Amino acid sequence: MVNAFLVLAAEEAEKSETIFFVIGCLFAAWAILIGTLGMRSETFPKDRGATTAVIGVSVLLAVATGAAIIYVSN
């Protein structure tokens, strides 16, 4: 009986890895989209604002993925 409670408590204490997989898949999809657009157009992104947005989203997704790794591992 006590063993069942300990197993149940251990399972509840584990953090779900779902957040990491969701953010990681978004980051991978973003990388594929940016790579595809970059190969199709020589002038991608067209202006400074678009370049800043692409860099910003990329950095945000990279930081979020790293944060998710740290969250799940602790």
C-alpha cells in the first residue's frame, strides 16, 4: 500500500516534457520555413524591419527551447 503511494507521488512529481516537444517542433518548423523562403528568394527578408523580425522570432524560439529544457530537467 505504501509502495503504491510512493510510486504515485513519484509519477506526479515528474515534469511533463510536452512543453519542450511543442516549442521544439515550432522551432523546427520555423527553421524549415525560413530556409525555404531564403532559398526561393535572393532578397529575403526584403527590408530591415523584416530582418529584425526574423532574427527576433528565431532568438525567442531558441531561448524558449532552452528554457523548456532547463524546466524539464530540474
